[in-house]
Amino acid sequence: MKIIKGYKTELDLNNAQRTACLKHAGAARFAYNWGLRRYQEAREAGCKSPSAISLHKELNALKQTDFPWMYEVSKCAPQEALRDLEKAFKNFFRKCQLRRMGQWRGKLGYPKFKSKKKGIGSFRLTGSIHMGERYVKLPRLGTLRLKEKKKKKTGKSYIPTSGVKILSATVSEQAGRWYVSIQVEEEGADTVSATGPAIGVDLGMETAKKRPPILINKRSLAYPIFYRKEINCHG
């Protein structure tokens, strides 16, 4: 069975690589905000909302004249940012429909402009991505060293380097430290269907406070309690 899984680890960047990552994050943020303005302009004019593909084509046409600095970064950074914007609007309209049906009471989550004041942000890359035990190779950024090379206990590489299909790589910044999250498709264990009769135990809140042993098929089991509460009791 194929499953999609993510692996995140810290990068060990030099000054030139850090500058390149800043440019990519800035390009992704700019494309997202530019696309959001185009969405708003289309809605105000009573036109159909533009798609991520149409916005990317329009942005590419403006690169040579208005945004030549975008040639310094991978085309994936703004392209994936516009896809994220399209997904954000789909989620917003879906929640609006659910609210009209009385099935949604939370926030609608209208897409907001991204600001550098709230963080440098992130960018996602696709295409030719290669993983090694000590490095990751990304489009336009080249080979980036990994800070955590192997697991301390097993001595194996934290991120699988073979037997998986790499789908994308997301580079993000947190408190001056850079991370990469690799999304892969790999083989997972097949789920085993439950057999035998179903068993349900409902002791009620008052009984649960006393934490008596649970009897199931003549077996006595300890009553489960929350991990954090147990830590506080022993702390």
C-alpha cells in the first residue's frame, strides 16, 4: 500500500545558500500577495476567479518587464505559492457553503496577505530533487548540507534515500534556522481488518475518577489516563 509521508530536518547553510533561500521565500510571498490582489480585482469586476495556472502564466509574462528579479529563483517557488492560494480560496468557499447549510460554525478563513513581519515564511519546490545521507539537492539551490546526518540510536539516515518517490521539498525558516521537509511516497504496511466481536466499556465520569481496573474477557486492565495529567501527578 502506497502512503504519503513527510520528513523534516534542519539544514546547515552557508551565507550564499541562506541568501538564495531568502530570495526564494520572498518570491513565494510576493507571488501569493500578487495573486491575492488579482483575485480581489477579479471579484470586484464581477469576473470569474482566476486559476493558479492562469495567474502563473500572467506572472511569467510580467517577469521580463516588471519583475526581472524573479529570474534569480526557481519557477516552482511562485508557482507553488499560487497553487496554495487557489487551495486557500477553495477551502474558504467550501466553508461558506457549509455555513449556509448550517454545518459550519467556525471561522471562514478568508486568505490574508502575507507579511515579512510575521516571519520569513517558506517555499515549496518540485521536480528534480535528490536525497543523500548528508545532503539534499534542490532545483536552483543546488546541494544543501543536512545538520542532522543520522539518527543517534540507529545510526541510519533520518530521511530515506532510496526506495521512495520524492514528491516535493518545502524549505522554511524558524528563528534564524532553516529546515527542509521532504514529502515522499513510500510503501506502507497493509492494514489488518479487526476480527472478533466488538467490545465497548463505558464507566462514566464519576467511576473514571476512581480509576478501577477494567475487566474484559476475565482480564484485568489498568484504566487509561492522560499522559500529561500523569506527568503532573508525578512531577
